[in-house]
Amino acid sequence: MPTIVAKKAGICTAAGCGGRILKGEYVEYSAATGTRHLECASAEQGRRPNLRAGRCRCGAQVAPREGSVRLEETRLNGRHRKLWRVDCAGCSRPLPPLG
């Protein structure tokens, strides 16, 4: 991931962190993972916040700032395609352990 200077404040997307990122701070960034503190660059992927309204794969309408988003990359007719998919709070929850 490239290191950049944050142009605006935000939240670290690494699992287990969720700390504030300040404007002017050096961060790691990629489209798939979002902005992360330098020390969180190798951590597992957390949830990216949903900033726009959308429809989940289960059919539920998801309001802005609810649920989460994920990046889905596909190839269609030889072209690389990136799509942001919205997950509602129910679909974005991890499954409970079996047993």
C-alpha cells in the first residue's frame, strides 16, 4: 500500500483499531482497504463505513452511515471492473462459531 498524507480526518479501517486519523497524518491507503495508520498496515481488514444509501444483497434498503461496504473486483468481457457492494448490518455480521 502506498504511504500518503491524509487530506482530511477519518477513521482507521483496520480490524480492532477504528482510531481517528487526523488531517496531515501519514497513512497507508488503497481503494480496497481504505486509510490505515502506518502501524495498522498489516492488520486484518475491518469494515469500511457506508457513506451512501444503497441496497444490500438480501434486498434490504441500507441508509447512509449504516452497514458497511466491500470492494468486489470482476472481469467482464475482458475489462477489469470494480464495484462497491453495500451490506446491511445483518449481512455484514460475522457468522457465529459452530459447535
